[in-house]
Amino acid sequence: MEKTMTRISLLQISFARTGLLSKLSLLFLLLLVWVGCGGSSVSNTVGSEENTSSSGGLNVQIETDHTTVSPGETIDLAVTFDPPVNTQIRIAWLNVTGYGKLADQNTLPKVSWTAPKELNSLESIEVVHVIVTGVKRAVSEDGLDARTQILTETKTVLLTVTGL
């Protein structure tokens, strides 16, 4: 009978030690995760209050002298926008309908557009888009953490080509 009690006591002790080791191991693991997650801080946080800007926050506007043109006439189109601080801006002009012709340098804030010389009807509506994209990259002081924010906004201008 003594042998049976001794065996039970040894099993209880070994289970107690295993439970303590498991708890210590789990505590150590949690400590490592907690210490490892708080190491870097981004000095120019993309989501900070002063820099928040949702997609379309560039305030893009298209400017032109007039939107009704004669066949073969050339007009100037300009885009204005308010880029956030430390944002690289890319501009792309697109002649959606393809009837007129945009200048070859269609990545500039100001471009010219030439209406088609001939019309198949009395009036034609031309669609021109400008797409402004801003890329902002914030890097932590230690260089280990980086965040990228992409802002994009598209504006459309309708140009009427009339043969009258």
C-alpha cells in the first residue's frame, strides 16, 4: 500500500512541476512578444491627425478657358491640386473618347488638347480625364518601420466640339 501512495505522490509532483514550467514558458513568451512589438516609432505617422487625407483628398480641379471648341481648335487644360506635405505627385491625362489629341507630354500639370478637324455630326462630346496620384512614405527614425499612403483623385472635363 505504501508503494501505491508513493507512486501517486510522485505523479502529483511531476504534474505540478509541468504546470509551473508551462506557466513560466507562456509568461516568458508573452514578455518577448510584448517587448518585440514596441520597438520602433514612426515620427511622421501616416495616420496622424495633421496628415490624414483619404483617397480623393488632393482637391483636384481642372481649369480651361472654355469647353466648347471648333473643329481643329487647340485649347489649354491645367490641373490644380493641394498635395499633402512630403508627397510625390504623379499626373496622367487621358483622352477617353480618343477623337481629339492630347499633347505628347501628358504628365505635366498643363497640357494642350486639339479637337478633331472633321466631325461626323453637328456636335461631338469629348471626354478627358486627369488622374492625380500622391504617394507618401513615412519611415521611422530607426529605419525599421515604413508606411505608404496612396492618394488618388480623377477629374473629368467634357469638351464639346461643334461644327456651327
